[in-house]
Amino acid sequence: MTVKTESIELDGATATALKERAAERGVSVSQLVAELVPLAVDDQAIAELDRRWAAIEHGEPTVQHADVENWLRTWGGSDFRCWNER
């Protein structure tokens, strides 16, 4: 069976990480990527991202960077609260 292959450009760090992860699992890089793609490309997730982006484009409010930064600083501390409970 002949398989058509394609090349995809990656930065060095990503390529190294994929090669290491594939070696750990005893599979080829292409097999590893084939296993990961269904996890990353989910129609519902893409639809949700599209919905959120459309809301932003229509001027709906977003969370300020400083608010997110302040919340992230609480991770692991006694002040931490889930995002919806902050």
C-alpha cells in the first residue's frame, strides 16, 4: 500500500517535543499526531470558539487581562476561587 505523505513546518521545540513523546510511546510522530488531532479538533469546541469570537466582534464585553492575571496569581494559594466564584 502506498501512502501519500506531506510535510508540515514546525518550530524546533515543537518538533523535538513531538519526537520525544512519540519515542516514549513507541509510535511514529505521524501516529502520535493522528491520535492527538481528534482530541484537539472537536466540532463542538470549534463551534463554541466561533460563537465566542462572534460575540467579541459584536462588541460584547470581554475579561480584562489584568483581571485574569490577578486571578491566576491566586492559584495554589488560600485566596484561590474558581473563576465563576471569584
